Amino acid sequence: MHVYWFQDSKIGHLNQVQALLDELSKENELVITKIHCPERSVFNWLKSFLPSAPIENQKNSLTLLVGAGHSTYPQILKTQKALKQTSSLLSVAILKPSFNINDFDLICAPEHDYPSSTKPNNVYVFKGSLATTSLIEPTVKKAIIALGGSSKHYDFDSELVKKQIEYVLTTHPHHHFHIYNSRRTPFSLNQVIEDISKEFQNFTFSDVESPEAKSFQRDLQTSELKFVTPDSSNLVFEALSSKGKTYVMQIERRVRSQKTGSTKIRNAINALVANRQVGTLTVNSPTEGLKVHAIEHPVSGLEPLAEVEKTAYVIQGLINNKI
């Protein structure tokens, strides 16, 4: 099966499609062509981006058009229109397009994008985001802290996060932590983490630009304790797709917690907290100058999420009906 993977530049989008294609490759032999879709380039793109080799309509063959992100959806639909006479096609949008929803064969989107019980017939919803499921048993006394930064859904208070990092390191002296930042993590917090290495010896800091950052997925999957910031829902659901306990850190002061704008990501994270699928790490300030830390633990023995397997199963059903 030939796959045309339409890509934007967002790591979260790329990781979700990659996890899905990895799962589909277990049942199909995939030949993947990647097509970059720059922002604001929805017109006059076909000759520039389509590969020069013709697509042959071979018996029992199928072409899958797939992508995540708003810059990819117009190009998927234009390719579908251009090739519909020459190939057996299946068009799949990952995440929710804002237009021409009925023109896709399938839309796979997080359930918080379709909160109503009624949704279009070509929509399949999954929980949170798509991430590779890991059944690896965690390494005893291994832990991870994964840091994001400000986003359109959350503010990010570096001082608040710093206090929680110090608290976690203090209360878990026999664990060794791997601390990872991201490109959105404030420089001041990165500097603080490096500075506190003089006080704490139970952690290793891996900057996002360092070669050691390549170990992030492995460390996430093999840690028995995972402390993550909620600004990236992809990160939270990646943590929940492997064994071990996941904790969501507090990144905003209480008085700033009702940020204007979309609340769907917040609602999704809050639902995980309410169901105790994740624990929480918070810093409360009942009186001036007094800091009270609190840890609420998730339910023990939760199985890793398997949303990518469920989504791949739905797509595989469509593939089987096409060939």
C-alpha cells in the first residue's frame, strides 16, 4: 500500500501520524511518500508537491492519503480529487478539520473535539492523542520529569514549576530522575535546573537540543513515576500509553487558572484527574509566605492506553473493504 503522508512542522502532529503508521505497518507493507505542507500554501501546490512518478492503479492496491494539521487537509482533498480516476484511494484526516468534513473517508479525532454524543458518520474518536503503546515493565526507582511551556491553553509559571521539581527530588531521594525540557520551556527554568544540580544528585538533565534528548521516549516508557506538565495533552497521553504512574504538575497560580479561550484541552485533562487516571502535584498558598505541597496519586494498576491500536483497527477495516 502506498501512503502519502502530508506533513506540517508540528512535532505533536508528526508523532501521532507516525505512531499510527507504525501500527498499520504490522498488517500492511507500506511505501511512504512524505509531502511537506507549509502554512498558507493551499493554492497552486499540486505540481510542486506530488512526486513525479505516476501512481499506477494496480489490482488489489490502495493509496492512503493521511495527515494531521490544518495545512495538510486542503492538500489531502486536492490530491484525492486529482487522483480519484487513477487509483483506489482512502483519505484519512487525523484531528478535526474545520471544513469539508464530509469529503474525507475517515476523520480520526480526539473525543474532546466532539463532546456531543452525536457526530458525523465518518468520524471516529479516540481518547486524548495517538501514541505508541508500551507494555514494558518500568525500571524500579526510575522516574522522569517532562517540562513544556506556555501554550494557548495554559500559562506557565517557572517559579511554581521550580518549587515542584525541588519538592519531588526531595521527597523521592532514592529515585533517579531524568528531567527533559522542550523548545517552549523558558530559558530561566533551564538555568535553574542546571543550578540545582549542585544541591540534588538524584537527577540527570537532558536539554532538548542535546543528543541525550533522543532517549526521551525510552525513559518515558520505562519510568515508574512520570511527572509531566499539562500544556501538551500529547505529552500527558504519551505518558498514559505506557506503564507506571503519571502525575500532572501545576503550572499556573490559582488566580490565573481560568484563562480565556478554548477550554477543551483543560476539560480533557480535568477529566483524567477526576477519574484518577493521573495524579496531581500542586502548590497551594493559603497564607502569604507559606507553601503547602500536595500529591494526589492515580489509581494503581491502570493498563496503558491503547488508542493507536483501536484507531488502526478502524482504518484497517476500511482498507480491507477497499482492496
